[in-house]
Amino acid sequence: MKQLSSDTILQLVNDYLDHLPYDRRPASLYEPVQYVLAIGGKRIRPVLMLLGYNLWREKPEDILMPACGIETYHNYTLLHDDLMDKADMRRGHLTVHKKWDDNKAILSGDSMLVLAYQRVAQVPACKLEKVLDLFTTTALEIGEGQEYDMSFETRNDVTEDEYIEMIRLKTSVLLACALKIGGILADAPQEDAELLYRLGEQVGLAFQLQDDLLDVYGDPAVFGKSIGGDITCNKKTYMLINAYNRANDEQHAELDRWINAATFDRAEKVAAVTRLYDEIGIRQLCEDKINYYFELARQTLSKVNVPAERKQALSAYMDELLHRNK
């Protein structure tokens, strides 16, 4: 059976997204939708869906529409996240509320959500209920994760377990959903479809922890933005939570001073908190946790009941994600 590489699948996804029609009126409502989907991204979710499908079926391009529906949904969440965070830039481009305005961001985002459902629903009728039930549950969980994330902003007692559950909801479940839908559409056995879901959760947790790590220790020229953004805004990441939990009294007091400082020099704060992370051993702790989730994902993939050669493309893609630097 022919297996497509992740690079080939990514090209298929990008070409398909570029040629999706937007023929409804007014065109101005859909311009931000096209803009958001055109400014790039890793396309991890649709790539995972097609790789999951390709474990059992040839021609993963047959499910490009629902895969791009998942990508549309993901970008809808980013559009609204940017609005809530008052972010100016996304992937090196102005965010929708900056390029247009807040009202346009809300309205076009709402339309983007509806488009996502319309695209995901373009599956065989016999699979529609199962696919939409999974997608709807996932969409609700992502909102729950975002609420947890926002509530953490006012707390200094967030535990590691709470944080892991938040990123599972906010990030991991959509990767899990994408992989499982790929399995469902390929008529995978129920047990294997559930394994794909678990695999997506594990890869998603590692992926978000990588983001936490790269925001502190990434190369700005490669990462695509200035490092230290999470430190600057006191975001409750795996790094900061564990620094608080593991700091001695002197380190804890210094962390408190920086976290509670009303005014500060950005570069000085980033350097000081990074130095504390180094002293406490937070980088190694985070890298170990990332490797832990990737190893769990490899074990999960090994249990999927298809020949090993069919798993090579998905396994290679997981290795790419493990070693990413942006």
C-alpha cells in the first residue's frame, strides 16, 4: 500500500487550502478568514489526520476537506485567542483585530467556526455522527482549556497536574481528534482508533511543553519571534510553575519580585528569570518531560495493529516534531 510522506501531505494540505472557494457575500466578511489561513502554520492537525488515515487506506487526499476543516477550526481559536490576548502579531503578520478591528475579528471568527463545521461534516453519511460527536466534544474541551488558562493568570498556586490538564484540553485534544477522525474515516478498528487518540494526546502534550521551552531557550532567528514572551507577561507555564515549586527561599523571593514588578526592563527580567530557571534546573526538567511524552507516544504507536512499514511515515513525522526548533 502506498504511503505518503508528511512533506507530501503538507503540500497537499497547503494547495487545498489555497484553492478553497469563498464565493459568499459580503466578501469582506471572508477576507480575514482567507488571510488567517494563508499566513502559514505547521498544519500539524490535518497532516496527522491524513497520516492516520493512510495507515489503513490509500489516497489520503480523499479526506482533505474534513482535514482542512480541523485546520480552519484551529485557526479560528488562534484568531479569538489573539483578540483576547490583545496580540499584535501572529506568524510575523498583523493579527486580524489589528489589521481590521475587534468587531471584524469577532464576526469573521464566528463565521470561521461555522465554516470549520461545514468542512468537517463533508464525510460519508455513515460516519457523520461519530465524526461530529468527537469534533463537538473536542471543541467544548478546547474552550474549557482556554478558561482554565485564563483563570491561572490570577493564581500563583497552579500545580503541575493542573497545568498538564489545561494544555491537554487546550492543545492536545485537537491533535488527538484529528488522528482519531483519520482512523474513523479509514474504517480502523475501534481499539486502534482509540490508540490514535491517545497518541495525539501524548504528542500534543510534548508539543506544548516544547513551546514553553522554546519561548525561553529558542533561537529568535529560528523561532520567528522574540524569546521571553511568557516570562514578560508572567504566563503560568510548566517552566514557571516548577520554578516556584522547586525554588529555595531566596530564589522564590526573587521570582516574586519579578512577577509582581509593575514596571521593569524587559530584557533584564527575561535574563533574570532565565538565570533562575538555570539555577533550579528547569530546562532539563522540561526536556525530560517532553521526552517522556514522546516515548509514551512511540509505545502507543507500536500497539496500533498495522504492519510496521505502514507506520514509518507517522513515526518519522513524530521524530520531526520531537526535534523541532520553532
